[in-house]
Amino acid sequence: MKGKTLVISGGTRGIGKAIVYEFAQNGVNIAFTYNSNEEEAKKIKEDIEEKYSVKARYYQLNILEPEQYKEIFKQIDEDFDRVDFFISNAIISGRAVVGGYGKFMKLRPRGLNNIYTATVTAFVIGAQEAAKRMEKVGGGVILSMSSTGNLVYIDNYAGHGSSKAAVETMVKYAAQELGEKNIRVNAVSGGPIETDALRAFTNYEEVKAETIKRSPLNRMGQPEDIAGACLFLCSDKASWITGHTLIVDGGTTFR
Ligand SMILES: NC(=O)c1ccc[n+]([C@@H]2O[C@H](COP(=O)([O-])OP(=O)(O)OC[C@H]3O[C@@H](n4cnc5c(N)ncnc54)[C@H](OP(=O)(O)O)[C@@H]3O)[C@@H](O)[C@H]2O)c1
């Protein structure tokens, strides 16, 4: 994978940051986005360039404005000579999810629509721009982050869980239509992973204890657990896997 380029949204924290490090360690150049955390983005860029001798650049993106991807990809064209992998990872939290993160009877159009935009529409627009570049280099791999919250009930997760179900279906459609360009499209569905997004859950301690109890491996998921799955799916070892959702849940979903 050395010398190839990954474009990933939300590279400054949690799962996105772990993916950035995993790919950089494997010699992949990294174009990543941040939203509010420019200082952290700069630190990560400098750190991976120094440690792994790869090229890294960061760009500001608000996934609630998915059309921003068009401008960002134009900048990426100037900074990198190719795009091989695209991972739609960023997720919104805080005020943007009010009315979307909550009980079914409290769901409201604005919060729900924001979560759908951040999860599905941002995936579509980012993947379209990435696919145009991948076509030029003979193929590539597109991934969307998903969550087992569309397989098992999670408190307050109706907005996110239903949007993740939608993005998994979008992944299957994209895989069918992009296969002829040698572009594979998959989703990685995580069980509860220890990140800021999960710590923001009102019942975080409860979720953590329950996850450890449910997993036959007796521990919470870590961002690196997801990053390894992403690296595999982007590698040639996964060359006939497309339109698939790989579940990385420490065995919790079956329990
Ligand atoms: N944590 C879990 O348990 C879990 C489980 C399964 C799947 N997932 C999925 O994995 C992905 C990453 O989750 P995470 O837990 O790593 O999240 P996280 O720790 O909250 O990190 C979120 C990332 O998204 C960026 N971001 C926030 N608001 C944004 C916006 N409006 N526009 C663009 N970027 C924005 C942040 O950038 P700044 O730092 O610059 O603000 C940050 O890099 C998500 O798709 C999530 O649904 C998570």
C-alpha cells in the first residue's frame, strides 16, 4: 500500500485518528479532514510525517455541508498525485444532534435530518468525488463507518441507527455500480468503541459495563480494532469483498 493515498473525514479523534496512524504506518499518504480541532490536525500531520515518512495534509470540512467535499478534493488534487482509498468516518455530536439523538417520541426533523446528512449524504458526495479520482488510477476502495446500533437496540440511538442502516444500503448500491471501475465499496460496523463520541452518551458508564459483560473477549472495543479492519478491507487481501458490511463488535451483538 506504500505510496498510495487515503482520504478520510474526521481524522483528529477516536476511530478516524487510529485509522490515520494505521495507514501511515503502512506507508500510505494521508489527506484527512478536521472540523473544530485544527491544532490537533497540525500535530497529527507533523507526527506521522516525522514517524512514518509519509506525506500528510489536513483540510477543514463540515459534513453538514457535504458539497464542501468538491472544493476539498480540488485541493487534494493539488497536494497529492492520486487517490486510492476514501473512508467516510466523521460524525456529528452536541447541538447538531439535538432532536436526532434521543427516544423515538422525542425525534424531531432537524436533528434527524442532520444525522442523515452527516452519515448518508456526506458519504455519497465524498465517495463520488473519490471515485472520479480512483477511476484515473485504475481502481480503489471506499469505506463507510457504520455501527451495530442498526442490529441491536441502543438507548437514544434511533436517529443514528437508522442512518447507519441507510448508509449500509447505499454502500451496496455504490458497490454494484462502481465495480466495473474496479472500485470496491464496503462498510465497517463497529460495536461500542471507546471514543469521545461514546463518552458523550448520557449512559456511557452503563454502556461500557454492558459491553464488557457481553463480549466473550471481556473488554471494550478500541479505535485500533476498527482501524485494523479498515486496513484489511483496503488491502489486496480483500480483493473480492465488495458491497459487504464487516462487523467488528467483539462478539457483543449475538449476546
Ligand atoms: N465510538 C463508537 O462506539 C462507534 C461505534 C461504531 C461506529 N462508530 C462510528 O465511527 C465513526 C467515528 O466515530 P468516533 O467515535 O471516532 O467519533 P469522535 O471521537 O466523536 O470523532 C469525531 C470526528 O468527526 C469530526 N467531526 C465532528 N463534527 C464534524 C462536522 N460537523 N463535520 C466534519 N467533521 C466533524 C471530529 O473533528 P474535530 O475533532 O476537528 O471536531 C472528529 O475528527 C462515526 O461514523 C461513528 O458513527 C463509532
